[in-house]
Amino acid sequence: MSQITLYLDDETQALIDRAAQANGISKSRWVAELIRKHARSEWPKTFIDAAGSFPEFPLREGDGTNHLPPDLPREMPNVATSTRQC
């Protein structure tokens, strides 16, 4: 297991001391858990599990649950006959 040295002001050190004690874990473990929580580059499992769990969400495709009205046709202005002055 590797070790690091942190230089902390007294107020920050006191915050770590209180938080670790309140959670019933060592300061080292408290800091390690905080780093794992905030420095990971993957989505948490709870976030992945939530994908697709909102059936009323209007952006779902392919499963017949998209209840949006049909899109309106788009019209392109005829540039040659436009009366708009540039």
C-alpha cells in the first residue's frame, strides 16, 4: 500500500478529524474514500441503473413508448423570391 503526505492547515485537519470520527473510520480511510468518490472516471452503478427507468421520459426510442406528436414539416424559404433586404 502506498503512502502520501498531505500538508493541511489546522482548520482542514480538524474537519478531517471530525468527519473520520463521526463515520467511525480512520482518517486515512476517510480520505481514501473521498478520493475514490470524487476522482473516479466512471459513472456510479446507481446512475447506470437509472438509465431507462423513467418510462414517461420523452426521448426514449425504439420501444414504442415515445408519445411525442409527429414532427412538423420544415419549410426552407425560397432565397430567389425572398423580399428580405440584406
